[in-house]
Amino acid sequence: MHIHLVCSPTAAQGWQASLRASPRSLHITSAYGSLSEAQAAIKEDVPDILVVEARKPDDFAALQALAQDLPYLDCVIVGLQPDADTLVSLMRAGVREVLPGNPDGVAVAQAVERLARKKGGALRPTRKAKILCFISCKGGSGATFLAANLAVDLAAEGTRKVALFDFNLQFGDALLFISSQQASSNVAEVARNSERLDQELLRASMLEVSPGLLVLPAPEDPAAAEDVHAEHVRTLLHTAQNEFDYIVIDLGRTLNAVALQALDMADQVYAVLQLTLPFIRDGKRLQQIFTSLDYPPSKINWIVNRFEAGGQLTLHDLKRTLNIQHLSTIPNHYGVVADSVNQGVPVSRIAPRSPVTLAIHELASSITGQAPVDAGNAGIKGMLGKFFDKRGDGVSV
């Protein structure tokens, strides 16, 4: 169990001695100085319990900032004598023990032991979901269709836990692409209750549309988009990361504070376009935005949807315009896709052998690093192998 101390050298000496006398196996690290100075190191190597000597207002502000980024981190605060209102705020920031004055090492060790017992010794989250963001280069790209159907594939009939979040807040309809069920809650409703959001509340707010796949749709009322802010997205995604294996986000094509927060937190971004001049032009603009945000090229994946060979514009033209080496394609199979969308049923169930289904299987496999779970699709890799490079992330032309 990792215990991190932020305190003076004198306090650290006494606290460490008492903590080392604990029957538990503890890994103890220390930082001297203020909490604001230690934030970066804490985020880099997240402890199970943080013990902070807090005597300045700056320490409280730094603690609140840490709570937003690390909502599962439990803290012991030493040296603070809070009033009732401050105590409530501290609890919301993750503080579980407050030791006023100048407690000795024994008192600190006892506080740490109480927290350890409450957590049963297993304090670190058991999951750290990978966040995948889908964004349209231009309206009508098919990004929502791909995001929703990829989420179905990743869940693999309950083999994995997958969340689908619809952050296209004004006109999102990702749920309709894979289910006709009605959700009891939505992103805006969860945002309004973000202060009490935990894994249990999150699960209760989401709709399970298939084994392992839960969806949190966009609000029905476009005006409710105003209730969702970047800090709500941060809290929602941090909570979901401890519950799911993969989080798939449909962003639409609006770049606002909510979208930028999701993009910043994403492990991978999938920019979806079609092989026409307006799409390519907007793709170039989007790429410039990614560059201005300092996203590394390895974070951005380009997908050409409704691809048909033999058009006036080629994949080579697109790669040259965007200065990229790899991209993925989803073949055009309009009739099957239209049936899937109109019925609200995943394309894999409408047409298991459609080239669109196979391409989405391939995309899911490139993300998980595993072959498709469905044994009937065992030949997919071989069938499409000549089109995909060895990395499995695009077409080589």
C-alpha cells in the first residue's frame, strides 16, 4: 500500500517511524513543502492514501484541484482546525480524516490504519478504462454510427464492460442507433448531480442496452446542454474509468469546453470523414486544432467512412493532404447501414457478414489487441489482412 506524505522534514521523520511500525506492508514516500508544489508528482504516481500537513489557504485550493483530477484519492489532513462548512468542503475534496494541531506520528499512523481498514486494504481502483473519442470532421460523416456500433463490439456480449457517452449535447442520438429503449436519465441530469456522483449513481443513471454495454444519452431538450460544463465531464469520466474497461464518446462536431475536456482526457481520438473535398478541407482544419492543442500524432486516428475505390479523390490524396501515414476505412454498404439505423439495431446483428460489420470488428480488434470474440468471425483478420498494415490501425496505400 502506497502512503504519500506532504509535510515538513521534521514531521515526516516522526510520521514515517510510526507508519513503518504498522503490521501492514506500506510503501512510504515523502515530499517536503506545499501541496501545490507536490501535485505533479502525486498525479504521476498516485498513492493509496495522501497525508498532508495543511496550514495555508493555498493547500486547501490545491487539495480541491487534486480532488477533481483524482476523485478516488483518500486524504488525511493534519494541522487544520476547520469549521463546519470547511469540513464539508474538505470531505467533498476527498478528506476522510482531519487531525488538528500538531499530532504525533502515532496519531497519524492510526488515521491511516482506519482508512486502510475501511477500504479493506485494496484502495486502488480495479479498472482504468481507455477513453475513445469519436468526432466528425463534418456533419453526416457517420461518426455516431461508428461510435455506437464499436461500443457494441467492444462489449463482446458481456465479455467487457463498456460505456457509451453521448456528448453531442444538443442533437445527440447515439442511443437510437443501437436500441429502441428509453433511458431514464441523461448526461445533463448526471451533471446536475455531479457533487454526489459515484459508481453506484452512475450505473443507475445509465441504460444497459446489451450485455456489458451501458449508455448515457444526450438530453432530449437541447437547452439542457447549458447545464453541462467541463468540470462535470471531468468528474463523470474519472468515475467511469473505475467502473468500465472502455469508454466510447460521441462528440458530434462541436468544439466547446465540454468537447475539449473529453478530447484532453481521451487516450485515442477518432476523426471520421468521407472522401470528398468538403470533408477533407474540414479534416485539415480539425488537424490544425489538434496540433494547436499539442496532441501527439499517435493520439489521432483518421477513419474514412463509406469508402469506395475508384473515386476522383484517393486515399493517397487524403494522406498527402493531412501528412499522415496510416488511416482506416469503413466500406460503403448503404442499404445495410440504413436498415441498421432505421431499426435501431447494431449492424452486426442485421448483417453479420457485411463488409461494414467486418471493418468494425477489425477496428475493435486493433483497440483491444485481441481477435473478435465471435468464433464465426475467426476469418476476419485473414480476409482483411491484405488491406490493413501490421499495426492493424489503417489501410496502407
